[in-house]
Amino acid sequence: MNPIALVLLLIGYVLTVPIASRMKRVVESQNRLAMSGHQFGIGIICVGWVVGGRAPLIWLHILWAVAAIIWFNWYGGKSAKS
């Protein structure tokens, strides 16, 4: 694997995994900073997979990022109405 891709993947996963493991708390507290960090990390991971020549793996990460945003916004709308 390309060393630049490896560095990008390491940075992205180190940023994303801790936030993703606490996603329920992030959504419940509507922590926009954590969600932004998560999405930024996903972006870094996607760039890493492109640079590494494994572009099809991007779709899995994009799917998770979209699901996380929908969850964050949907739950946020529910809690704002309550």
C-alpha cells in the first residue's frame, strides 16, 4: 500500500472510530463538534482509499456517513419537538 494512503487511513480511523463507538451518545447530546469530527475523519479515510487504489471501499464509508447524518438529524428533530 502507498505510504501516503496508509498515513491518511491511520489518521482517519484514529479520528473516526472513537466517535463512532460513542455515536449513540453523540446523537443524544446533539454534539455537533463530535459529528463534524466524525464526518471529517470519514472524508480523510475516503481520500486514503482513493490514494491507495481501493476506491470501491469508499462506498461503504459514504453509506455509514450518510446513515450517521440521517440518524443525527432525525433524532435531533425528534428531541427538539419533545
